[in-house]
Amino acid sequence: MAAFTLTFTGCGLNFAFGVYQELYETLGGPFQGVSPAQIDLIGTLGVSLMTIGAPFASAWAKTYGPCRVTLLGGTLFAAGNVFASFGTQLWHFILAQGVLLGCGTCLTYIPSVTVAPAWFNKRRGLALGIALSGTGVGGLVWAPTLRALNSAFGFRTTLRITGGVSFILICGSAFVLKWDPESQRRNEMNAQNKFKIPLVNWNIARSRLFMIKAAAATLQAAAYYTPIYFFSSYARALGFSAVAGANFIAMSNGLSAAGKVVLGHAADRYGRLNILLICTLISSISILALWLPSSVLGSGANVSAIFIVFTIIYGVTAGVYVSLFPTVLAEIFGVQHFASINGFLYMLRGLGTLVGTPVAGALIRNGSSSVSKLPSSFTSCITMVGVLLMVSSGAVLMVRLEVGKRTGAWRWKV
């Protein structure tokens, strides 16, 4: 429940940035003449720094305990929201709502996903699915809440409110986090190296399996957040209202939460790597077979229906990668190596997000505001996202084949 609350707050608010994306595109003042790609950089920095700093957050959690690290993260997260509320230029928001918020999220998210897996074994997929469903539930709750607060009080007051609420939720959850007994013993044995940032185990990192897994994780992260950030803007381009645009973000996140729990349970039963492969493939197909055609066909009832179906399928399947990623790592490479490789691969995912999402935003053409865009403005962006996810699916398939080869026989439940 502590991990759920942390992902609900930090990740949930980051995943609901699409509400601010759509709002900032229509505002003057600090955002006058600013392109969607520049605004998207705020949210991209937040979600990429959430994992880029994973090796540091993991090391500090081992050294000082996950509670202290999470308390620091809660303070930074709240400060990022509050400082952004006083922003008068774009770079103020980039530093506060992007960099500071991202660092705060990292120090709350990484300890929770690093500490939690070792407490579970048989039902690890379900447990992590529940914990990480907080990202989807957070988006489900925060997107319409932020939209309503922005309409009622303005975005500056909304940022201050979310700063205060997030500080209470994060710091309250921090006092629950602790290492499992075995991990705690290992941390105490290595206490003399407590100031050293743990490097990835290079015997593992040099393996073909690890490199393929790293490629899959990086490519998936480069594409994953783009639809979430631009759901609202794209819905406006199709003719939906601003409220409906926020509801699309909420619906996608809510479905993501349900998918993480249900498919996490299925992963325990039918193989975590199998479910990871299936869900990654389905999410990539939904991009190319549904979202892409909707941008080419223009607007209308049929196109809107296609986009709604895409939102449902992508929402259910895409987020499963996030919840199964730690469980698959622990299963393939061993719990004893989990902390170092988990931090390193999360860092690669953050770098992928930092590159992929801004490039996708830069490919959106024709108009500086969400109201002036046409669906066809998103075609190049959608194509790039679909290709990245399809290549990531191919890499996950290679991981599955490599694991089958390593075990000496093809086993279904892997």
C-alpha cells in the first residue's frame, strides 16, 4: 500500500501532465509563442529523471534506508510544484515542474520498486501489479481533478494544492518502507562501501541477454509516454472538448491500473515474460492499426470511435511493461543482482524517454495550440511511436527465445 501510494502520487501526477500540456498550449504569458515540443519538455524531464537517477536513488536507499530517501523525495516533489506556481517564463517551469519534480519522483518511485520485489516470490507479478497500478489510478484520479482545479482556481493555485497534498501522501508512506531481512543483511555486510554508487554487474551486462533486454526497455520507454502526454491534445484535434480530453487521460490511466493488476496475476500463472511479450506486441499493433489510421482519416464519428478503441487497448496493455519490468529482471537475473541492474536499466529507460518523447512532440506540425491542430498533424509522431514499440516487441521476443535457449528447453511458463 505504501508503494501504491507513492506511485499514485509521484508517477500519477507525472502521467497526468497531459492536462497541463493541453492547458499550457492554449495560454499566453509564459507560454506565448512556445511550441508543443518545448512544453512537452517539461513533462518529459519529469518522467525521464524519474528513472535516470535510479542508480543514485537505489544506492542511497541501501545506505540511508528507503524511508529517509523517500522523505527527501517528497520534499523535492512538493517544492517543484510550489516553485512552478510562481513561474513567469518557460525555463522556470522546466526547472521546477520538470527537473525538480523529476528528481523528487525518482527518490520516491525507485525505492518503492527496488524494495518491494524481494518481499514476494510466488505472487510477485500480482504484488508489483497492485503496487504499480498506483501510476494508473493516479492518472485516473489526478487528470480530472487537475482539470477541475485548473478551471476553478487557475493552474498556479492548483500547483500549490497538489504540492501540499503530495507532501503529506509521500511522507506518510515513507515511514512504511523497509528492506526485507535478507536484503537488509546484504546491505549491512556491504556497509563499508556505502558511499559508492553501485555499478552494474558487468559479467551480466556483457551478456547477449542483458543487452537485448536493455534495448527493449529503452525503446519501449522512448515511445510509451508520448500517447499519454498527447491524449488530450489529440482529442481536441478530433473535436472533443477540453474536459473530454482530460477524461481520455483519466480513462487510459484507469485502464492501465486494471491491466497491471489483472495481467500481473495472469503473469504469475502463465509466465511473466510471456505476458510482457504479448502486451508489448498488442500495444504496438494498436498504435499502427488504430491510432495511425485515425490521424489519416480526419475527423468524424467513426474516427472518434477508432480513437476510443485505441485508448482502451493501449491503456490496458502498454502499462503492463512498467509493472512486469522489475519482476522479469528479478526472475531472469536473480534477486541478488536485482538492485544494480534494476537501477542501470531504469536509467536507460529514462534516457530513452528523454530522447524519444521530445522528438515525437517535435514531429507534431501545423499550429502552436491544441485547438488549431488537425489530426493529420500527429501522423509522423504516431508513426515513430508505433515503429519504436514494434522494434521493442521484437527485442522482447528475442529475450524470450534466449531465455528458452538458456534453460535448455522451450518452456511455456517463463
